[in-house]
Amino acid sequence: MYDLIPGLATGTEMVLLFFILLALRVPVAFSLGLSAIYAMWQMGFGLDLVGDLISAGITKFSLLAIPFFILAGTLLGTLGIAERMIRFFRVLIGSVPGGMGLVGTVVCLFWGAVSGSGPASVAAIGPMIIKGMEEDGYPRAYSAGLVCTGAALSIVIPPSIGLVIYGVIAETSISSLFLAAILPGIFMGLMMLLTLPFAKTKGAAVSSKLQELSPMPYAGHAYPRRLMLAFKDSFWGLMTPVVILGGIYSGMFTPTEAALVATVYALLVGGLAYGTLTLKGLYAALTNAAASSAMVMLVVAYASLFGWVVSVEDLVGSYSGALLGLSENEAVILLVIMVILLIAGMFMDAVTVMFICLPIFLPVARELEWDLVWFGVLMMVNLAIGLITPPVGINLYVAANVARLPIERIAKGTLPFLLVCLIGLVVIAAFPALSLVGSAGN
């Protein structure tokens, strides 16, 4: 057989080929698949094994949650629920100066408990939040940065697609992961709020003029009446995370079954409660969800090939051994892992990073007796940061399209949030109890 780089093990060649293909702008899924097939050819395995490995990698019951959560989030975004939710929180906050920044943060976190996907959240709620914040005097780039960051936390706040995949790979309870992620998700949202007082807002006269173009919802009524009307109008949307998470934590259904329940609930709300469900809207939601699901599942399918080669070549043992040999200090090893994840998140999506890195990091975590639930939540926070870091932070590109701004301005708008998110990551890493409080006794 011909070696790509003479003297290197086949598994290491595969990893290098993967990064070469990425540098050549080959899509991530195909980079994984081509590099894995090259390694299998070098190892003398027939290509007839490829189909079996792909089938084994994607025919896992827990993975059914991914397409259904994506579909549920897409449906809820197209049925007017996001708009009603924003109106409710805007009325709730009232005319507090800079209140739309708080509204935007709360809605992003709330939507994370509905969507589970960062890019989908940006597309669903981004236009309305950016518009509202701009009317409240916030710069457009900063507003887009807030949406990018808040939506990125969708992979932390349950039900999270990222946590589902982590649970499958690490063979850890997905329900425990969901419970453990609640407090860290809220904490990261509070960290985002620290940036609001420092945001450069427009003058009061300009802000007032902009608000005249989009007055407070239900204007003309007293505050209690406005709040009641807004709550009544958005009630079924606000109940969405209650139904999903309440059913999971009460034991009525599993996280995988919850994805199907969320989809059915979205259809019932749109069709019966709000009357916004149309055949045209349903078709658009199904096609968008199918495209998004296909992208994720294609990565999962080819990552199973990649992971098989990693296992056969014992890259896990050699790489994890090298990682453990760096230092006897657990904090140093954890720091190295976090830096690797941050760098990987700059170039790859969260799903790809998990399939490549987890087989190496999990043995290290087990050897050091780290709690795998805490480690999973910490990893999700780390990968959420990757969604807002160039050059491949996918939320930035979605927000650039939504806000109609150059990607450079969007990236600049996320800098304050990137700083506070890194601080939040350090806190969650230093205090595991923050993640383990919710899952204790589960």
C-alpha cells in the first residue's frame, strides 16, 4: 500500500488527511468519510465494511431525538410562537432603559429550551430581537452578537442536541445531563447580562423616535392589562419547555420520546391554539428541518467510520496516554483539554468535535475519575463558544445573513460576549457542583 506520509501510522495519517481536506474546503462530513476510507484501504479492509459501519453508527434509538428536536424547533419558529414570546417578555420588562437587551437574552435562553440548535435559534428569533434591540438604542452589530451568543447556549440548555450526542457516545444518562445543564445554562445567560451596561447605545431622542415606529405591544392599556393580554397570547408557546422538560423529569417519557412529543405539541399549538399552521408553512418547516437533520446525521454517519479506525488503530490509547503523561496535575490536563476544544471549535462544528475528541478525552476523564455528567456539561459550554468564534463559527454566518452585516462586524459584536463566556467556562470548570446540583440523586 502507498503511504501518504511514509513513517507515520495509518491512524495518524488519517487525522492529518482529515485536516488537509478541511483546509481545502472539503465539507466536514466528506472530509471525515474520505480520510476514514483511505485509512481502511491502507489497513486492507474491504469497502463492503463501510456500509455496515455507517449503519451501526446511525441506527441508535437515542439519535432519533436529533431530527425531531430540529423539526419541533423549526415548526415553533414558523408558527408565530417566537414573535408572541418576544412580545410577552417585552411587555414584562416594560420600558426599563435598555430593556430589550434583557428581553433578547431571556428569549434566547427560553428558545434554547425549545430548539436545541444554535443556528436554528438564530434564524428563528434573530430578526425580531435584533430589530427590537436596535429600536431600543443598541448597535446592530452588538445586537447580532447577543443573538449569536444566546443562541449558542441552545446546545447547553436542555433539551440539547449536543447533550443527546454526548450521552450516546459517553453512554451516560441523557436525563442526568439535561438536569445538570440547567444551572450552568442560566449562569451563562447571567454572564451575558454583564455586558449590557457597557453597550454603546444611541441617544435617547433617537431611541424614542425609533420606538415610535414600533410601539410597545398592547399600547393604550395599563401595565397589568398589557401583561395579561401578552401572557394570554403567548401562553401555549411559553408552555413548550414546561411540557418537554416536565415530561422528561417526571418520567412520563424519555428524552428521545420527548423530541416526538415536542413535534406533535408544535403541530397542535399551530393548528388548534393559534391557527397559524398552513400546508405551505408545514412544507417549508419539513424541508428546512430535513436539510438541517441531514447535515447533522451525515456527519454522524461518516464520524462512525472515523471512530472505528481510531479504535482499531488504538489512537485512543496512544493519544490519551500522551495527554495523561503531560502532567500529574489534573488542572493542567483539564486546561489542555479545554484549549484543544476551544481551538477545535474554531474550525469544526460541535458534532464533529465530539466524535473526534471524545474517544480520546473520555478515557482520560475516567482515569482521573472525573464525573462524566459534569465533563459533558463543561464540554457543551466549550463547544457553545465555538459557535461564535471565527473562522467557522456557524452562528456568525447565520447572524450575518439575518442582520445583513459583514461577518467581520458580527464577529466584533460578539467580543464582549466571548470574554464573559470564557470567564463563565472557567467558573463551571472550577466549581463542578454548579453542574452536579441539578443531577444529584437522579
